[in-house]
Amino acid sequence: MIKKSFLFLALATTFLACRDNKSASTPSSGDTTTNNLQSEVAKLPELPSFVHYKNWEMGDPQKTQLILNVYKAWDGNMPGEMASYFADSANYDLPDGIRVTTTNKTVESKFRKWRNSYKETSNIPFSLISLRNKDLDEEWVIAWTWNKWSYTDGKKDSMLYCDNWRIENEKVVYFNSLQSRPSKPLSSKLDKIQK
């Protein structure tokens, strides 16, 4: 599943880079070869009907700050502040296959319960991408994080996460998370990010 997320991220980034590159080098109106090539690059390919999310563009970069604030609140053990970033009703699809729903009455207590399992946490988002799906008019932030934590009993662990956040009216309404245990060389590289 994490490989599919890497593929999605790579394809989305490549597509968006091509679009940005296109606008950076605007040809003269008489250059029909370049104009035809740009039309082909900008045109969405025929994709199978099961590709639900396909028509993407860069989103509002300020949305990445909202998600960064969520991670800071979690690591700072501030469930009340963290809850303030979530809508009155939000859904979560967690890496263990469990779906959770919170409301404005349950969100803070749910976050407090989850966070109380940990003595310390450290989420280092080394990639934050704001995207907008044009077909569905949805705002998303895709976050790659290097997550390290220690449990209340002192045991430590770490994991690489791909977190997908959907945002409406400046609040998180949906979150899904995929996890992967990285190789030792990748873990070493990710550890250097924190230093």
C-alpha cells in the first residue's frame, strides 16, 4: 500500500512540475509546435473509471501550515489545541485498518486518550504538499513524516508515514495514514533531518 502512495506522490509531483514548467516558458503565439505540445501536456489523459482522484492542481500553500500545527500540537501533548484544527465531524482511517469518527464533543477526549499511550512523540514532516482536486473541489495536504516515539513504559519505536489530510473551511474533515518501516539506510538519512 505504501508503494502505491509513493507512486501517487511521484506522479502528482511530476504532473504538477510539468504544469509549472509550462507556465514558466510561455512561447510566442506564432510557435504552433510548442503550443500543440503544451496542449498535450496540459490535457488530462484518458484514465480508467476506477481512478477516482485524477484532476489535480497545486493547492493553497497556507494549508500546509495548518497540518504542521496539528503535528506540533500532537508532539506537544496539547489535545485541546489539536482538536481546534478539526471540523465538528471528522473521519480517520488509521494504518491498522480501523476507522474512527469524532465529533466536536468527542474529538478532544479521543486525542487525549490516544496521546496518553505515549511519553514522547516527534513527527518530522519532511514533505508537505498542498493539492486541490478540481473535479471534486477538495483541498488536500499530503504529508510524509518521520515519526519517532516512546511509550509510557519506555519502549521506543519509529516509522515512516504518509498522511493524507482533507480540509474544508480551514478544518480537517478526513485523515488517512499509511505506515512503513524504512530500511536502515533510509532511517539514518531521516534521522539527519532532525539534526
